[in-house]
Amino acid sequence: MVVYDAVSTLPLAGGREAALDYAAGLERMMGDREMFLRVLARFRGDYRDSVARVRLAAVAGDLALAQRLAHTLKGAAAMIEARGLRQQAAQAEQVLRAGHMPEAQIFDSLDAELARVMAQLDTLLAAPAARDTAPAPALSEAELSQLCALLDLGDSAAQDLVERHGAGLRALLGAARMAQLQAAVACFDFEGALRMLRPELAGRTGLFSG
């Protein structure tokens, strides 16, 4: 039987609990999905071989280093709500802190749980990439006019509007110029942001006519 996680739509064989709690992790990030996905991507890149590093340090006799590595992995696992991994890393850390070499079973269980987390991350992080291939929603004339008006007035509400319509603006400006626009708005350089938009929007809104 295959059970599906309602939040992340990941298949959980035999009803087994997911390796990480997507909903809880998203809540930890105050509902900011893009930020959470960036955190997950960073974890996947930084910790894929983390258990191997802990094991190598322990086998080399550097139990203090192995304990620090296990502690770091425990904290990172907690950040993404990978509770099983956090528990396994905490167990390894406890043994290492006591100055003992963990049994092979502890490393094997930790490695297996990390593999489960990485498998779920691979699936989660592949989904947004597929969705990114879909056309971004176009901004309406009203939305463009509202943004330009706010920038012209120097109203900080323009920051929220740029964030809200990020996909449409990115499709209009391209990734590089969108990053420049976001930087200008973040620094309250509304005049500079308005100048950046003017060439793109001149033919689409009466704000820049004449």
C-alpha cells in the first residue's frame, strides 16, 4: 500500500512516516515556501556526506571532531524538521561526547535515515523546477500602473507589490534585471526602480507616455 503525504505529495511506502515534516518546516519559515526550499537545497548540498564525515573522524580517533560534526548535523536536521535524523544524530553525539566509539549499527542507522531524508529532498526540490518551466502569469495593466504609481510616490507598499508579482516581473525583465529591481526597492531607491521599469513599460501603461 502507498500512502501520500497531503502536504508534499510524497509516497510513503507502507504508511511509514516521512523523513521530514514539510508542513512543520514550512511553518518554521513563517510560511515562506521559497525560503524553505532554499534551506532544503542548502541542506542537501552541505550534508549529503555528513555521516561519512562523522564516521571517518571517529575511526581516525578524533572523537571530539566526530562529536561536533554529529552535533551540527543534529541542529541542521532540526531546522528542516527531519526528526528521525535529528534523533539518530543526537544518539551518535551522546555516545561520542562520552568518549566512546559508537557501534557500527549506530552509524548504519544514521546513514540510512540520512538517505531517506535525501530521497525526500530530491523529490521535493525537483517539483519546483518542473513548475518553473510553465509560463509566468502576466501582469495586468492595472497591476503595472499600481506599481509604477507607488514607486513614483515613494510608497514603501511598492516593496510588497514587487514581491507579490515577482514571477510576472521576472518574466518581463529577466532574472538579472529583476534582481537589480529588487535590490533598488529594498534600498528604497524607488526612483531608480522606476527608471529601470520605464523602457519595458513605456508602451504598456500611460504612466510613461509623453
